[in-house]
Amino acid sequence: MDGVLAEELLVTMGLVRRHLRRSAGRPFPFSALTDAQAELVRTVRRSPGISVAEAAAELGLVANTVSTLVGQLTERGLLLRTQDPADRRIARLTLTDPARERVEAWRDRRTALVTAAIDDLAPADQDALRAALPVLAVLAERLHPEELERV
């Protein structure tokens, strides 16, 4: 393959993300977060109670980096870090209630915008998009840092 498909996919995905970010914005105080901090917040929202090690693996980062991010987000009142009752060496992460509410409201805005845009597509285009999702999921998995290390 000559890279044209990859380049077109990257350009299109970038446009979707930028347009959505401009339309939905970022919830305060998340607009001041670094990309790594925001990604950790999203990871914890999707998986409340995730351990630092599990979050590091999912994000493709080393545990020390995630621990630093956790410290920063805890200081800002966005994350709670608690010891696992079964193994006190493991830290479990959850969002604070105000952070969770803001992230969920932002997620709902984004979902509504994307739903409206999809609803405006022709039925055949909606079907094509639906059919592409499994392939995009496989592509995402193959681009995971752990997967790339095996290549």
C-alpha cells in the first residue's frame, strides 16, 4: 500500500476531532488539562476503579508517568486515588463527583452532535459507517503501543 489510504484516514479523523472539539468544546476545568491528563480522565470515566497499572497499560504509558498524572489530577480535585482493599499496594482511580458530572455532560453534548450529524446522512452512508466500525476497532487495536512493540 502506498500510504494514501492511511493519510486520508488520518486527515479525516483529524477533521472529525477538530470540528467536534470546536462544536462541543471542552468542559471546564478540562480545557486547561494537557492531552495526557484529559486522556487519563476519559480512561477513568470509562473504567471507574481502574488501577494505575491498568490505566498505564491502556494508555501505553509507564506507571510512573500515570502516577505523576494522577497526582496532578488529584491536586486539581478531579481524581480520587484509593487503596484496593484486597491489595493495599494497588491504587484504584475514580473521578470526583463534580468531575464525573462535567465529563458526562460534555460526553452527552458530543454524542448529541455526532448523532445529529449521522441522522443527516443517507441511510446507505449510515450503513457504511456502521459496517466500518469493526474494522476501525481492529485498526485501533493494532495501533495500540503494546501491539506495535510486537511488530
